[in-house]
Amino acid sequence: MKAFLLAMMMLSSTLSFAQEEGLNPDSLEISLLTCSPHQQVYSLYGHTAIRMRDQRAGLDVAVNYGVFSFNKPLFIPRFVFGIAEYEIGIIPFKYFISEYAYYGSSITQQVLNLTPEEKMIIFEAIRVNNLPENKYYRYNYFYDNCTTRARDILVNNIKGGVTYQPRDGKSYREIIHDKNEGHPWARFGNDLLLGVGADYATTQEQRQFLPDNLMIDFENATRNDNQRPLVDTTMVILPARAQVIEEEFPLTPTQCGWELLIVTAILTAFEIKKKKNLRYFDALLMVGASVMGIVLFLMLFSEHPTVRVNLQILLVNPLPLFFIRRLLKRQKNGTKDCQYIMWTVLILLFFAGGFIQSYAEGMYLLASSLLIRNVKGILLHCKRCPLKK
């Protein structure tokens, strides 16, 4: 970490020094770097950077568009709402590679087939991008991230552009599922926040938000001006090694959902048989659903397009918070209450929405638990509901 901070202090002088000493476009080498994931949650999808190397000028740096700090005020909420600021960071390559060696990640380098003029244009574009007034940008996970930024500053400065070999693709949700398969709670969090937009078909360029997809597309791309391959040589410059797997919560969301459903079914059967009224259990379920619902409600105001329309809000939303006191009071006094009809309708709409949107793991089980309680409420506490007249 100390080496990384020292390198960050050197970034401004690194580029200016190389430029003052006279960069040689014939010996300058520009490459795309693709780093494999490691166990940190923010790295489950890998990383992309650019390497600029000129041995004659003493230049060897990594250009990284994924620099951020958890210590910035309200970083997590700003990230969730799509208003977090990331920045470009340029550091000596030896510090960049040592960081990924520490985590056990691999680094694949693709040296690009560029003309001398294009190399200098890209170098100048990165230098300008690194100026204090230009280095910050509003990060968007799917549409404007460290990988798309690296792609754009390379491809947009290649004469005539490039053509990618067409490949079949998946939705945003399916793509990230491939990467977080071994992290069920990270997947649950993603799927809880992602809405209908994450299930739409994506274009090939849209799928390049993921480092591995961009690497594959670059490998098979050709330049439009001379039909030569975009990538001159590909090599693994840092092999992967065994990583320490951090222990996660032992139960998966599905297992937790089944446990809740079984407990709900048993308690409801006991309640009906013994003619008891377990109103605090209902209150607990309503609080849990409301907490998740508050998050989904706030997502309506997010800058991320793929989270704004989320049908899971039919099941988990803040509304139960306004009815908990009424529920406890009416069940205690034996007063009839027909709010269960409203909750039941919303739950049934949630099930119907599953034909349009993929839900987070375990959400159907949670919905089944809530449905059991509300059907019980209709049968036992809604006999005099005016809606039945």
C-alpha cells in the first residue's frame, strides 16, 4: 500500500518526464492489460488498464481508470446511486503489477498494432485526460467504467476504427452471474438492486464493460483501415497463483429462504390449531420486508438506468412500516382488518412479474412466506371486510 501511495505521488512527473526526454513513437509500446478477479468484492469482475512502455525514454506506466477511495464521504451511497466519482491514475508499472501479484491475480497483456502517429495521439490524449480538471469522471458500472474508458481512449484514436468479430451475448444479469457464481450473497445483493433493464439483450459493445469480454473482442478485432489484427502479440505477464478464499456466511439466500418458509408454515399451523395470534411474527416479517424495500425505493432516484424499474418492490417496499402499529393494535383487540387483501394482491403481482424480470435468489421463498401469513390474515381477520360485501 505504501508503494502504491508513493507511486501515485509520482504520476504527474512520470508522463511529463517522458515527454520532455523525447518519446520515440517507434519504440513506444501501448498495450491493453486484463487482470483476473481476486477475492475482494469490488474485484470479482476483474480489471482493465493500459500499459505504455518505451525503454529508450525510461517510460513504463500503467494507466488505471478505476482509482477510488472508500474513505471519501458517503462513497458507498454515492456508488449505489450512480454519482460516485472515479479518477484516472498513472503509476509506474512495477507498482501496478506488484499489487495484483499480492492478490494472486493474473495479468494478460495485449500489445496493440498501432501506427507511430496513433501512439502519440493516444499518449497525448491520456496526458490531457490526466490533467486535474479532466481526471475525474462519474462512474457507472455498466456504461462508463474502468474498462469502457480504456477501450474508448484507445479505439477512438485509431484511424478508421476497428471491427469486432460478432459473438453471441447475454443480458447484463447473466454476464455478472457468470462472475459471482461462487459468491451467493454478492449475487443476491446485485440481483436485489438490478431491475428489468438488466434482463434485456445487450449489444457487443455494451458487453465490453466486463474486462474479459473486451480482451476477447480485442483479440479477434481487425483495423478498418488495413484489415490487420488489432492485437499484435498476447502474453500472460503475471501468472495467477492460489488465492486465499475468505469465508462467507455459511447459508445461501436459498437456504435462508427455505428456513423462513418452514418456520412460517409451522408457526401458522400452530397458530390456527391453537387459536393463537402471533402478531409479533407478522410485525417482524413486515419490518424485514420494509428494510429491503427502503433500499429499492431509493433506487428509483438512482442514476443507474438498470435499477429504476424493479418489480421486486411489489414484494419488499416501505409501505408495511406505516401499517405495523395498526396491525398490532387490531390483532390485539380482535378488530377486523382487511389490509391483508392489499398485501396479497401485491404478492401475486410480484409472482406474475417473474415472467418479465429475474429476481434475486430466495425471493420467491420470501414471497411464499408472506403469502401464507396474508392468506391466514384474510381467513381469520378479514371476515367483515367491506370489500366482501
